[in-house]
Amino acid sequence: MTGSPIDTLADKTPANVARKIKGLSDRTIAWIFVAPTIFLLLAVNIFPLIWTIRLSFTNYRVNRPNRDVEWVGLRNYERILNDPDIWNTMQATAHFLIWTIVLQVLIGFTLAYLINKKFKGNDLWTTIIVFPMMLSPAVVGNFWTFLYQPQIGLFNYAVTFLTGGDPASFSMIGDVHLAPWAIVIADTWMWTPFVMLICLAGLRSIPDSIYEAAECDRASKWRQFWTITIPMALPFLMLAVLFRGIENFKMFDLVVQLTGGGPGNTTTLTSIDLKREAFEKWRTGYSSAYAVILFVTVFGLASIYVKALNKVKER
């Protein structure tokens, strides 16, 4: 009878190797299995980060590899922090970030609260609502580009149906004042279902016994909502804000497909500006400093927010 593959492998293992393996501790064996993953992490994440920080102190340009590299110190950081165009880009990013989070949390929590109430067709409506987040951002960008067309777009016709104006009287992606709201609406449509699912998980984690006890105490539905539902779902709401905040801070593909950063620089977010500095102007050292500043900003804000989230969970 043929032995198992493990027994066959053990029989073919040289005696000196077998003795060495038997002498290894569990901790050493664990490190042997973990080492490839750690090496891959260092190669893919840690080393590029360290190399980027190093380049941020130089005038290196990747399209001029034979040019002498000069150590410029903090000059790149100083130029970035004193550049008004960078601050305008930060302002556009903050506008996009704040409004998308506010709208997605409000609409997402409302949808989750309604779906949490059992009714006929509950699963069907959940599937329909979740559908946008399954699409590629490039597809969503193209889809909304057609919707925003002044002549044939359904969005303009829907707005003018409610207001009684001319559909061709405005352009969502061609107007300086409307373009920022165009990307906010498109991103909200796409990612509100994600927030809804997180909020729905939070609502369904609340035990029914708490509501039953509140009803025994003759608490109204409104009071139950503010004293039970909101406090117990708050950690999930904050988690949704964290996820969407990080993702929207580095938003790129949807905006590029929808507006390309225009008109002018109205919808140029930091990720788009960074790409232009690095791969269009080829200012590698400057763009490296730009990337480090963005990384420190996101990491610092996320760390503070996570501490606040942990405090809410411990209550």
C-alpha cells in the first residue's frame, strides 16, 4: 500500500537535513513561513517609501537619469507649502472629500435604516441599491459623462423637468461652479451603497431585547432612535467615514474620466496634481516630496481618527 505524500517526502529527506529540522523550535519554523511575506512587504511597500523620502530631498528627474543629482534639503517641501496652486488643489480635494462623506453617510444610513425594516422585496431592493458599487470607476465616469451632456443627458432633463428651464442652459462638467458638484454626485451615487452595507451591519448587530426593554419603559420610537440606534451604530458610521475618507483622498480614476481635472483646475484633486508633476512634468524629487506630504497628512489624520473610534467603541 502506497504511503501518504508526507511520509514519502519524509523518507526521501536526507538524514542530516532531517536532524536539523527536528532541532528547530516552533518559533523558528513560524519565522520560516512568515519570512517570504515580510520580504515581499519590504520590497513592495517599505523600500519604495524609504526611496521616495530620499528622493524628496533631491532634484532628481527620472527622464534625465544621467543628470547629476543634487541634494536640495527641504527646498522641495518649502516650495510645495508656499505654492498657492497646491493650496487651491487641497481646497478642491477638501470640498470633494467633505461633501461626499456627508452625503454618503446621510443617504447610506437612511437607506440602511429603511432596509433594516423587514418588508416585501427587501432583498431585491438591496441588490438594486448595491449595484453601482460593483461597477468600475472608469465605467461610472463614462456613464455619468453621458448623463451630464447638455443636449442628450438625462440629468439636465430631470433638473429642468423640476425647474422648468432649458436643458441646454447649463453644463454640469463644463461649468466652473457646477463641475465640483458633478463629481460629488457621481461618487455619491457609486459609493453610498458601500456605506449603507456597513451601517446595515451595525443596525443588525443591535439586540432586539434592548428595543423590547425600551418599549416596556414606554420610550417613543424617536427616543429609541436617538438613545439606542444612533449610539450603538455610531462605531460603524465612524468606520464608514474612515474608509471613504481614505479612499476619496486618493480619488483619481473617476475624476479623470469625468472631468479630467477641469474646467481649468476646478476639479484637479491632489492625486491628479501629483500624477501631473511626476509623469507629465517629470519633477521626480518635487513630486516625491508632494507624495510624502500627502502620506503624512492622511496617516496623521487617520491615526487621530482611529484613536477617537477606539474611544467610542470602549464606551
